[in-house]
Amino acid sequence: MRLWKEFNDLFSVLPFCALIKGKILCMHGGLSPRLETLDDIRNIKMPVLETFPDTLEQDLVWSDPKLDLKGYEPNKLRNVSVAFGEDIVQKTCKRLKLDLIIRAHQVFSKFRRKTKKLLKNENCPGNS
């Protein structure tokens, strides 16, 4: 139990995203209708000690891209967070002045080929 608590204490202070040279946004999950500026991410209060239903934090961890979707819709794949379309990727990159968004949660190469703005971990070891 002590080890579990120590890991959770560590996870509670890990950043939700990383920004590389101001142009590449890296995250586990995906985009959110609650993400207007990069300050929205910077202003997440840490440590995060509880679950976070219907929040920016939840979307950064659990949202997913979906082919042929315009805008956002409830994420039926996970029954939590949202799914987002290519238009959201393009608008978010423009609004936040990003060249690329990298997400680690799953391989989804067709979306990458279509948007040229959302890269997934398809080239990482173990993701064939």
C-alpha cells in the first residue's frame, strides 16, 4: 500500500502536457473544448489528488481523435471525455500557434496522414 501511495503522489504532480520550443504540444490523450490557451494547461492546480470528471484534465488524458467527425462529441469509445475531429486539430494548432500535436495514447495513423498536425506514437517501439 505504501508503494501505491508513493506512485500516486508522484503521478499527482506530473505535468499533463509538454511544450517543445513553443510549437509542439505533447500529451497523453487529446484536445478539449475547455482548452482555449496554453495558460489553461499551465494553470492546472497541482497536485491533482482526485479524479477529474468533465474537466480539461480529463480531456488531456482521455480524449480521442475520430475520423470524419466535425467538432466534438461524447467519447463513446471510453464513455468518458470527448472525441474530436480534424477541424478541431487544425483550429487548435492555429489558435495556439502550434506546428504539431503529439499524443501517446494509441496508434491511429490514418488520422495523422489526413491532418498532418496530429502525430501518434506509431513509430515507437512496441507499437506495430
